[in-house]
Amino acid sequence: MTKILLLSDTHSHIDDTIIKYVQQADEVWHAGDIGDLKVTDALKSLKPLRAVYGNIDDEKARMEFPMNNRFMCEGVDVWITHIGGYPGKYNQTIRSEIQNNPPKLFICGHSHILKVQFDKKLNLLHMNPGACGIYGFHQVRTMLRFEIDGDKIQNLEIVEIGKK
């Protein structure tokens, strides 16, 4: 079993509350708009990190992290990208690939809106953890925690880390 902390849209912000949840996870996944790489450096110093760059990220972040990160976590095919859309309205840059070869878990950020939705047509779980940074229109900073056990995604929890 692997305990995952999923976050996005830090926009250069990291604090002790985020770190507290990082320490409780086995892996941390970041769905882009990192901002300053001090954020991912801090995360990597504590736990294994899988991340993608977002639209605000500079060339340093784009050299360190891919636009799309597709990998297996235990028995779950995972795809993380920053601007991915959502079921029925996937971003056109990935639409054909996701329809032809859907992962079991599709993760994106960008919207600053926490959303977890099952795509019945493609038989995949879509997650957007919202935003845990202090910049943007969101009112409450959020992350997601869940476990992957073999081919099961379980014990999903919304983490609200307060108003920005």
C-alpha cells in the first residue's frame, strides 16, 4: 500500500501545514504551477516526488519536470498533467491519447477547483486537488490524500488547509 499526498498550484508557497501532511505520506505528487523550485526541493528532501510543470513555471521547472507524467504506482496506471480538463471536456492536446489509451487515474491542476469525478465512458478516476498555494481566486487551500493498494484507489480524503 502506498499513501499519496496530491497537491497542485503552490505558486511558490510552502508552509509547515503542507510539510506536516507530506511527512505522513509515502509519496508526494504535484500537478503543476510549482512556482519557485524551493517548493519541490523541500518536498523531495522529505519524500519521493512525482511532478509536472504548469503554465506559470519557468524554464528551470520545465527542464526538471515533464508536461505529462505517466507511470505505474503499484497496479494503477497514473497520468498527471497540469492543464487536463475534466470528463467530457479534456484538453484537446491530450484528448485523443486519453481516449485511445486511458489511464486508471487521471490527475490535473490549473483550475484551483477541487474536483474528483469518475469518467464512466473512459472508466477512469479524475482528480484535481484544487490549490494549496496562497495566490489565485480560490478561497480555501486544499490537497487530496489517498492510498493505492495493488490496483485499488482507496481512502480518499480532502485536506482543507485553511483560508489563503
